[in-house]
Amino acid sequence: MQTTLAQIKRGERAVITDVSSAHIPLKLLEMGCLPGNFVELVQAAPFSDPMYLNINGTYLAIRKETAIHIIIDIVP
Amino acid sequence: MSKQINVALIGNPNTGKTSVFNALTGLNQKVGNYPGITVEKKEGVCKLPRGVKAHILDLPGTYSLNASSLDENVVIELLLNKNDKNFPDVAVVVSDVEHLKRNLLLFTQIKDLEIPAILVINMSDRMAYKGISLDVAYLEKMLKTKIALVSTRKKQGVEELKELIANYRELSMEPCLNASEIDPEYFDGLRKAFPGQLLYKLWLVITQDVNFGKTDRNEIDPVADFKTKSKSELKRLQQKETIRRYQFINDTLKVGQTIDLNAAKDLSIKLDRILTHKVWGYVVFAILLLLMFQAIFSWSEPFMNVIDDAFASLSDVVSGLLPEGKLNDLISQGIVPGIGGVVIFVPQIAMLFLFIAILEETGYMSRVVFLMDKTMRRFGLSGKSVVPLISGNACAIPAIMATRNIENWKERLITILVTPLSVCSARLPVYTILISLIVPETKIFGLINSQALALLGMYVLGIVLAIGAAIILNKIIKMKGKSYFVVEMPTYKLPLLKNVAYTVLEKTKAFVINAGKIILAVSIILWFLATHGGKTFSNAETIIDERATALNLSEHERDTELASFQLENSYIGMMGKAIEPVIKPLGYDWKIGIAIITSFAAREVFVGTLATIYSVENAEDEGTIRSRMASATFAGTGEKVFTVATGVSLLLFYAIALQCAATVAIVRKETNSWKWPLIQLIGLGVMAYLFALIGFSIFK
């Protein structure tokens, strides 16, 4: 199922399919947020913002406003 | 003496780079700044086998060679400049065994610069725990390097690393992949336009301008035209480059690294179920904060008492040794208590730095950033503002430097502007003495010390003012900036005692030395200004003698009269008198005026200044500064100067006003303009005056 990273729920595993380079800082890409890499939600702060993620084995937090620019495919 | 080997330690944040640095250099290290900027520069000397010495430079942590901050830029500037005296003969790239994939990105970039590089895989003691096994020989072959498996915690691999550094000439300088294949046409053009230049270096210079715009490109001139690319095209190309590098790394690690997920344990994730929980996360954070303040105020008390007594006896000893006179007063009543007034806060500052260092070392600080981001954003701040605001309780200077990792410029600017409202340690001497004058010491509910409660109130006031100011600034400042927020959540680690101890030692030392220098200078200038003056000052003796004869004063009365007459007509007295009309509505006399003038250099000077002033005026009074202040009266009326109203007014003034030359200087550096420090200085000054005025009127 194709959606944005902002929609991911805990327990779901997803693969990044596309990142909009205009809205995503290079730093995030360098940390492994690239098409083909897996992603999962570790913990969400109140109002699901920011999001604490595991991207390709790197644990990091980003804001929801960034997450909406990352397209993912949720693996059933 | 043979030439030292220049070694640069490079690595991602949270890879334990500093631990490796400490393991290599031990105590042979010094911390300074890079010229012109406030990025911390750590360097040290390491003895290698066979009597060779290495100069080790610990570069700021960075995820790649594409800088997005001043700290990261230092790394690139150095690696691009072969003429820099610190240009490394060999780069030691520190990676962390758990995040090898991400760490290797930077490694492949450094290899592309054709600098000999050693790969340190740190925290190798965690391999079994994480179910990781490595084919070191294969990795060395693919990455064209030598690998040192190091565990600073278990003290393993450091000798092997030293051996590798000593033999750095044997390292390959070949890149491990060809990054230019992401756009062969473009890179061909580049090669033709700048012959003789390293291609990857050119690429970094070009993209650096896009990201950061500071790299000096003077040394590179094109000999032929080549088609330049737009910013967005370059950014896309950088993205392609990153993907290309990850492809190579993934392929390499597929063979060179096996991870048995069944054997892997993930304590961090389990801990984070609680520590970043929507409810429990905040509860834990609140408890930690309370514990921190408890530590600062209770646990450091015995140490402070010892220091207090030591300086009091030092004053007596000095006073007894030197011949009586003005110089004796300067040293025993001005300088010694002035310095003592700073040193006494060392236990508290050390305790605060200790807490912050532990929170940083364990990785907990990132969780605080995560927890607080949403809340802080409502005030126009960022989750990352929490760290500066907490550190601001020790000193605004490292706190303002700590705002660097806030990606959004507006959020960063607001954080910089409000951080000086955090109750820094320089305010403590002022608060302590004022509170002891206006709040009677009693036990509330037979338990809580009323003066301690008042001090806690000042901390709460600091937080409220900072948030209030942030809300207002957020409304006023119009700025559209890219809002990036990326924070790595490192795995939890037990803090290394050595690292924590170094941090606490360094920061505390810097505070004492800086504050000490200012106090010493201000005391001497002040003393000079207080003992010299215009014509009336030189004729003081004649004038007072006439008056004494007319009024039939005793010799003692005559001396007292002379001293205060001289102070009043000295240069500093004239300055105090000049601003008296402005500060009169706040309940201050000209002596407090002098203290306010001098404490624009640094707040803690307030106490020392009053000490100097009262000792110049009344050298025979052997009491403490506090008792002298308590007995001070307004000239003429005989009313007490330090009433509750004046005290409250002064507390408010010192809570808000930006009386710290060092902070102004650092804000100037960090914002790269005089505009913001001036706005901050004037804004906080006006606010301080108004609050003090209101406070005085209420309590009068």
C-alpha cells in the first residue's frame, strides 16, 4: 500500500519508494533515508509529531512536516 | 627531532570519536577555538611506537563532507586545504560497529580526496551483543584501507591503531569507488575546465557553495568554460551521489558483514518504550530535572562552604601581610573576595556540567529533544532549544554555541535571543547576596529554606521570561526558512567516566579563568577610578579638614567623612552620579549605579564592585560584604539602601538585563552581524528597566 511516511503506524514495516529531494535535507538522505531502504515507527510523540523512526538501522527523529514528503510502501 | 605525523580524527557524531581521542592522547590535550570562529578545537599529542610522535586533531562530528553547519564546515575547510598546517598526513575515520553502513558514507568521501585513511571500527566489544560479525580482510580489500577494531571501553585495539598510524605511508590512496559515474558528461567537463585538480575536490567546492557558501575557491580558476548546473540540479546530483555511495557500501557489507538478528539484543528500544513514552517519558524527564537542581543546590553546599572559608582566611592573611593602605584594600577587600565570589560557584557549575555531560554521553539528551519538540515549537523554538536552555543555567556562552545544530534559522535565532534569560551561574552570586538581604531565613513548613525557595523562584522566573520572550519574538520576527529537523537517536551507552571528567574539567576551568580575568581587570580599573578624580578630589583633604574643624569632628569621623567625600568625587563616583537620575526611580543610589555599570562586563562583578566600593569608603569596617550592604544608607536621608523594594528591583534587573560582554561577543559571532546582539542588548535592557521599575513600585 502506497502512502506517506507520516501515516505509518507502530508495528508496520515499510519500504521507502520515493523521496522528494526538494523538501528533504541532504543530511536525512545521508543518514539512510533513501529509496529501497526499510523504515519503521519506533515511537511517536504526542500528536504523532515528531516521529521516532528506524530507517535502515539508523534511529532518528523527524517532524511530520518532513515525513509527508517521503513516500513509502507498507509491507503487509 | 623527526617531524610529527599530522593525524585528523574524523567521524559521524555518536561514534565515540572523542573516546578514541582521549585514548590516544590521554592528558596530553588542549582545547581551544579555530581562529575567528567559536568552533571548539581539540588537539593532542600521541606517542607512537619507535619514538614517533603524532599530532592528533579531533575534528567536529559530521555525517558527510557536505557541510550544513559551521562545525561541519571546519572539517571540509581543512580537508580541502593542503596548505593548512594541520592538513592531515593520515585521516583516522572513526565508525561505530552498529552503524557501519551509515558511517562508511563519510569514509568513502574521504577516500575520494586521496588522503590516506585508516578505518577505526569502534565499540567492537558490542559486536557479539549485537550479533555482528565482520570479515575484516575483505573489508580492508574493498575499502582499500587498514582497519583497527577498537574498544575504548575495554581498552582494546588502541595499540594496534597507533601501529597503523605510525605506518601510514603503507596505506593506499586510491578511492574505493568512482563517484563521477553519476553524471560522466558533467564531470568530464569539470575535468577539462580545471586540469590538474582533484575531481572530487572540485565537486565539493562547487556543492559547498550551494549548501554553505563559504568555501574559499580562490585557488581554483577554470581554464575553459564548462556548463554549470542550477542549484536544484546540483542537489539532485548530490542525492544521486549519496545513493551511488550507499550502493557500493551495501554491496561491500553484504559480503563483509553478517548480522544475526536472533543474537542481537536491543536494550535501547526497550528503554525507549518508557523513556520516550507519551506520559512516562515526561515524568522521567521532570524527575531528572528535579534531581539536577537538587544536586546543584544541596550536594554542592559543603564544597561551597569550604571555599567560602578558605577565601575569607586568604583575605585575612593577605591583609596581614601587606602594609596598610589602599593597595592592601584593593587586594584583600576587592580582588580576593571578587575572585572568591566566582570560585565559590565552581561546585555548582561543575555539578551542572556533570549532569549535562552525563545526559549527552548516555544519549538521553536526544530523547529530550524528541519529547520537547512539539511543545517548544509552539513558542517558536525547537526541541533542540532545550539543550541550550538547560546549559544556559551554567553559562550562556556554551549554550549559545549549542544552538548550532538547530537547522531552522528562525528557531535558532529565537533560541539565541532568549537563552541569556536562563539563570546562568554568574547571576548566582548576585541573587544569593540580594536574597540573603531581603528574604529572612526561615523554614517553611519546618522543611524548606525560605531563601532556597526564593532562589528557585528566580529559576522559574527565568524560564517564564524566556518562554514569554520567545512567544513575542515568534510573532515579531518574520522569516521564511526551510524547516528541517533531523535528530539521531543514538543507542544508550553507559557514560565513560574519563569523557565526562574531561568535559567537566575543561568547561569549569574555562569558566573560572574567563570570569577570573574579567573580575581581576574590573577590580583594578575600578580601584584606579575610585582612587583618582578631578580637582575636587585632589583638594578633598583641605575641604574636609576645614569642615572637620568647623564641625569639631573627631579624627575617626574626619577619616570616614574624607573617604566618602573622595569616593563621591572620584571618577567612578562621577560616573555613578551621572547615571543616578536614570536609576533613581528603580530605587538605586549612585553606588549601585557603579556596580551596574561595571557589571555590564559580567554580572558577577556586581558583588566584587560593591565590595571594592564599600572597602574604599570604609576600610576599617571588618564585616562581610553582606553586612556592609545591609547597613548602607542613602546619603542625606539615612534610609536603608537595600530594602525589600530595592532588592526585588535589583533581582528583576539582573534576571533580565544582558550584562555580559562575552555573550554579546558570542551572539555577534554566531549570528554574523551586530544587528541581533544589539537588538538583544537593548531589548533586554529596556525590559529589565521596566520590570525593575514595576517591581520597585509594587514593593515600595
